[in-house]
Amino acid sequence: MFIEKFINKAETMLSVMSQVSEEWENLSDEQQDFLAEQYPLNKSFDEVVSDLKLWLNNIKAQ
């Protein structure tokens, strides 16, 4: 029960991160540079989305 709840929340996170990744592409280079100065992750938004999607697919396959 708790795992399903967690997976649902993680899928919501995946959806939001996908939207963020799309919006990132709509920013100008100047805007991206400004935001990237203190970007807290070691991967791009696209990589985070891809990794999260793969991870969720692996969890749901078990």
C-alpha cells in the first residue's frame, strides 16, 4: 500500500519534471545561464527525467 502511494507520487514528480524540462528549453541562453549558476543537481533536467522514468519502470516491473 505504501509502495503504491510512493510510486504514484514519484510518477507525479516525473510528470512535473518532464514539464520543467520542456520549459527549460523555452528559456533564452541568458535565462538558462542565470538559473544554472546555482542549479542544485549534477544532471540536466533531461537526464533526471530519463533516469527517473527508467527507475520507475524497473520498480513497477518487479
